[in-house]
Amino acid sequence: MKGSDGDGWHVVCVLVEITYTFRDQARLAYGHCERMTWQEDGWVIGAGAHPVPGPSTWPGTELASSAGWLAWAETGQG
């Protein structure tokens, strides 16, 4: 989460690494942020200006960690 203004509004970011393989392999990393707001029973993309993007880097690197990106962790709960 990049920012928040109370319990019902957050700027949430994801950093993904995509690998495509057909004949050759191509990789890319992409960071994306959206304004999220709570409506009725779930989170939706909120109205307003698009938030400033998060820093772009490769997931799992020291640079990603120093920029504040966290690794996704499966907890086995849910």
C-alpha cells in the first residue's frame, strides 16, 4: 500500500514480473498503482486522478526492497 486516507481509501500498488516463452523468452517487470475505495462489500478502483506510479524495478531485487516493494507471501490461511 502506497498511501491511505482512513479505512475506506488507499493507493495500492503491485509489481509483477512476466515471462513469455514461445520460440524465445521475453521478460518484463511492471509496477502499477490504483486508487482503491471501499463500496458496499468490496474494493473498487476509485475516481480521481491516476496516482503517481511506484518505482519501477525487478521484483525480488535489493533495489525493489529498498524502494519499498514487498514480496507476496502465501500464509496457508484463508
